[in-house]
Amino acid sequence: MNQYLMYIGIGFGVLLVCLVIPGVKILAEAIFKGIVEFTTEMLKHKSTFIIWFIKTLASDHMRILQHATQARDTIDPTQRIRRKAMGYEDDDEDD
């Protein structure tokens, strides 16, 4: 996540530098205007995004708990097939 924030910061810095360069200033102003308009629209519908964020966060935590409590074969049945194909399991084993 920090890597993405660093890239966003670098992009923001490049846009600020572009505001000084005369030929690129128009393009940088248009990009900043788009970013401001996008942020404004996001804030208009912030309750929807808060609900989405809470649902995503809860779903991610449930996935972590599922992976911590269930066997690998339950989560991904193809794992057993792969292990058999690679010779890690005997074919005559029954569940």
C-alpha cells in the first residue's frame, strides 16, 4: 500500500512541476481539474463508499479466518489433483 502512495505522491509532484512549464501547464491544469471533480463526486456519495469499504473489510477478514481454519483441499479442491499429478499423494488413498 505504501508503494502505491509513493507512486501517487511522485505523480502529484510531477504534475506540480508541469504547472510551471508553459507548454504543459494546460494539460496539468486539466488533470488537476479532473482529480478535483472526481474527488468531489466521491465525497457526494461517501456513504455508499463507506458501506462498500466496511463490506470489503469484513469479507477480507472472513477470508483470512477461513484460510486459517479450513484445510487447503477444502478451499481449493484442485490442490489435491495437483499433488496427485506430481506424485506427492498415492492414488489409492480415500478420504
